[in-house]
Amino acid sequence: MAQIKTHEFSAFVRREGTPYRIVLVYGPDRGLVSERAAQVAAKTGVDLKDDFAVLRLEASDLSGDPGRLADEFGAISLFGGDRLVWVRNAGNERGLIEGITAIADTDPGSSHLIIEAGDLKKGSGLRKIVENSKTALAIPCYADDARGIQALIDEELGTAGLAIQADARQRLSQLLGGDRLASRNELRKLALYCHGTGRITDEDVIEAMGDVAALSVDDAVDAVFSGDAAALEAALERILASKTSVFLVLRGCIVLFEQLDAMRSLVENHNRQPAQAITEKGRGIHFKRKPIVERALRHWRLEAINREMRRLSDAVLETRRRPQLEAAIARQALLRACLLSR
């Protein structure tokens, strides 16, 4: 079975050439799929600017003519040299699967085949053919984990000659992920904004990348746990004005209550001090939010935390049943939690 793990890709792409003439790059992170497919294409040695040497196809182009893939893969470059067939937006299309089945274990000659696909389940037709072929390689692409995001930050900011403060890095990490190309573009936008300064601060991240709606969601959650009804109302108004779903505030409060539940358990059941509990269970909390979390941890008892989580979850369910009243339902539930935080 020819498949590399996500963390093995960097070493693979650094090696000279590749013994695999058929490469499937797949996964839910379409930006990362596209980026890694381009890196594999660069390893083939084919001139990617030469339209006679590179044929780009959509998977749908093969649906009515499965034999076309075999024909193109077996074709000789017009001016000699290696040839690349690059198929994008693949899934488990029958024409594509039949085409790859026909060429999987044949002599590829001087041709290369790269297939970009979405998230494919284990055992699906396309993965099964590629993974069971001796001449093919499957490369999975999943959303960046914490380590991947840090590496991406270091790569882009290092290239731009910029250092970054610890609090700015923490905030930046929370804004990235999900799509590699989108994350990379955001980092380049930040680097351009801070060009010539030498160092990126937390304020720079907020000004260059801060989504007003996302920041308002954070403000609303902070207001709930601070017991500040006026600040909550102001944040909700900004969220509604930006056409952002107020459900995000409900979810944010539930997530923070879940963290409080774990930390409060340490306080009540294991005699930890609130500060110790935050150190042990609150590593993902931004340092500017920690005073709010510590206050909430001292204020909310374990039983009350679980009761309020259930109420907020019920509110989420109710917004799904009556979407036309989402704002009113959420505002009432959030205001209740806010007043109980006083």
C-alpha cells in the first residue's frame, strides 16, 4: 500500500524526483490539496508553463469517455520529454475510476498523472485503486493541526523577515486553519501590513486580520461571563448588523462552560486553586481572557455550570426549530447567563 502520512509529506517533497507516476492528493482541506498537488507537479520535472507538456482536466471531463484518460496518459509529448496529466475536482466518478484502473499497473512511459480529490472515505473506489497499486501514491490532506499552523506561521513570517510576539501568535493561531491556502493568504496579508516594522504585535493581528463579527462574538462571550449586560447588548447589535448568526455566541458560551466544567471539577473534587485549574485545563485560553475565566471559575459552581450548559443547548435547539426567532431566543438565553454571572 503506497500512502504517506500527513507529517511525512515534507520529507517526501524534499527528495529528488519521485518513483510514483500516479499520485492522488485528497482530503477535506481543498487549499492544502491544491498546494501539495502543485508541489508534486514541480517534482516531476515537467515544465508547468508548457501547454503541450501539461494537460489539465476536470474529473467531469472523463465521465462520458473513460478511455480518454488512458489515451492521454499514454500519449507522447509533442516536443519530447515528460508529460503531465493533471485532473482536478475528482471524487468517485465512474469514468475516472475506470480510467485509472486501466492504467494503474501499466508502463507509464514518460507520463505523470496527478489527481486532486476531495475527502475520500477509506475503501472508496478511487483510494482503493491508488493505494493498492505499486506505481501509485496517495497523499491525504487534512486541516492543519496546532503544530501545522505554527509551522505555517514560522514559514511565512520568516520569509518576510518578521518576528511575532507571543500574544499575537496565540491570537493568530486561533484565526487560522481549515484551509491551507486561505491561511497562507491571510499570513501574507498580515506580513504586507507589517512590512518594515520587524515585529508583529497583537494589535497588528487584530487590525490586519480581525473579522469584526468574530471579534464581536468574543466580546459577547466575555460580556456574558463578566456579567456586563450593556456590553453584551452592544456586542449583539454589532453581530446582528453584520448578518452573522448569533448562534456563534451560544456556541462560544457552551464551549467556555465546558472548559469551566473541567476546571471547576478540579477545584471542587481535587482541591485545586482556580489559578492552578486554569494552568492545567485552560491552555488554549488567550491570556487577555484569563481574568474573565478566573472570575467565572470562582463564581460558578459545578452544578450551576451543568444546568446552564443544558439551558444554552436547549436554546440552540429552539433556534433550529424556530429560525425566524433565532435572535430573540439567543438574546434571552444569553442575558439570563449574563445576569447569573453577576
